Amino acid sequence: MTATRITVRGAEPYDVVVGGGVHGELPSLLGEGVRTVALIHPETLPGIAKGVADALADAGYEVLPLPVPDGERAKSVRVAAELWAALGRHGVTRSDAVVGVGGGATTDLAGFVAATWLRGVKVVLVPTTLLAMVDAAVGGKTGINTGEGKNLVGAFYPPAGVLCDLDTLATVPGGDYVAGLAEVIKGGFIADPEILARIEADPQGARTPAGPHTRELIERKIRVKAEVVGADLRESGLREILNYGHTLAHAIERAEDYGIRHGDAVAIGMVFAAALSHLDGRVGPDLVERTRSILTSVGLPVTYRRDAWPRLRDHMRVDKKNRGATARFVVLDGVARVSRLVNPPEELLEAAFGVVAGD
């Protein structure tokens, strides 16, 4: 399978390499002068991590394996501090590199550790889940979680490259794969309607990495994100559109103590955002129904507990898009027509939540 290279433009351009069996591309992404590679990976992925470690060792690098907890448990100050200590003990220098292998939580953590160690060392990300390939690993956002919220501590730090080996998707549990589709579908609503058309034509095929349109869907979503972050790395304007559905999603994740899949929360958040767009008079009810239909057709959730609204609303007040006391929501004026809603009245927000409220 021939590898596709998608370039993320901007002040520090880099390539996202997509294909099957592409670990051999790692040296080209690491570049010249690297001696030691700190390999950060979930302790639950020893097989995939060993494949990456072997590819690096065969290319002549000294590999320092650094296993971390799985999922969001890795994104803590404690784990980051343990990694900093390991890098110090092993003498990792500014000319060395970090490689992050795993899902979005691991690539977020690896990027943050690379950004902060010696004020910045080279990092290459090797996402192993659909969610990480199409979203978390692309764009230069790094971060860890705190008790006050998700990703409130972090840095904008573009990687030297991203390697998406599609063969690893066969190892992803079905529920996790489907959850990753939420970010793909989001890309369709904010920028590329052809994504929606492909999924609507074959929702069962979209649910599996063996589907006929899998590679096209992944590459389309990566291109959407590459275009946006290449124009706006630091979320000063255009990049905000990538947060469609995320204001409520992040509140749900915090309410669930990060025990819910990110994609599941984003799916619910997109129904809320579509309802908000409709109730504000921007779109007709058909957009809300289309959102529900696409999400449910692939097995994503579209409702959340009715009694959770007061707590969710409190969590939404601590959101990265807010500016001081000004609340900002990403909404749609139509498919692929993104806008912002500033300081909506509380009754409008509550009414939009009523559209997603379940038992």
C-alpha cells in the first residue's frame, strides 16, 4: 500500500504519513542528528510498541522505552513528572527525540513532555487509534488534565511528523473505533460534506477498519484538520471550528471523570450544537435530524442524562474558547458553514440541552 503524505503548512511544516506497514518511514520523520529516542507508549500496547522500537533500533537509534498508564490516566502532572525524571536519568539531550505511540491521550502526553523537556525536543507521533489519527495527533496541541478540566495545561507544539499506520486499526476494539468516527463525522459537518455522503451511503462499512472507504475517510478528515491548523496553529480564530460539539463534550467528560470515550461525548455534543444552531434560527430542523441519523447509523450515542444539566453548565463555564466572562459556542449556519455564537441566553442553552436529554 503506497503511503500518502499530507503536509500541514504553517511556520513549522510537517508531514502526516498515512498507509499500511509504514513504520519504515520513521527515520525520515525524525531527521538527522538524533541519537536517543524516548518511546512513550501505553503499557497495554507492548506488541505495537515493540514493532516501533524494533524499527527504530534497526535504523540505528538507541531506544528508551517509557510505558505509561492507558487512556486519560496518563495525562496527569504525576505521569509527566515521572517521564521528565526518566529523560533526565538517561541523559536525553536537545538533539534527541520523543516518539509517542498510542491513542490520543498518549500522543497528547508525549507532545507535552517533548514541548517542556529542555524547552522543546523533537517529537514524532505514531497514533494507533482512529481518533488519534484523524484528530489528536495532528495539529500540535499537547496537554494534560487537571482537577479543574481537560487539557487546561498544555502547549502548542507541532510535531516533526505523524505516522498513521492503518494496519494498527485492526487491533482497536469496535467501540473505540466507532467512537473515533465522531471526529470524522465532525469534519464532514464543518468542512467536507463528502465525508457525510460516504458514511450515509454505507454506515456499516464505516464502522470497521476493513470498510471500503476507510482510508478515504481518514485522509479526508486529516486534510480538513491540516488545512485549518496550518492557517491557525494557536486557535486565535479559524481553528475554533474544530471545537464543534466540544463545549458540551468536555463538560460531559469531566462529569464522567473522563470515564466516557471522547468520541461518544463529542457525538452528544454535536447534537447539542446542531440544536443550538437550529434554536438560534441559523438552520432548519433537518440539520438536527441529519446529525442524529448519521451518528446513530454508526452506533454513536445522541442523548445524555436529563438531570445532569446544572452540573454540565457549571463545567461549560471553564472552556478554552471562552474569553473572560464571554461564552463562545461553535455553531453552524449550514453544512460546512461554521460560525460562533457569543453569550447566548441561558434559556437557549437549556432548550438545546433538552434536545439531547434522555432518561
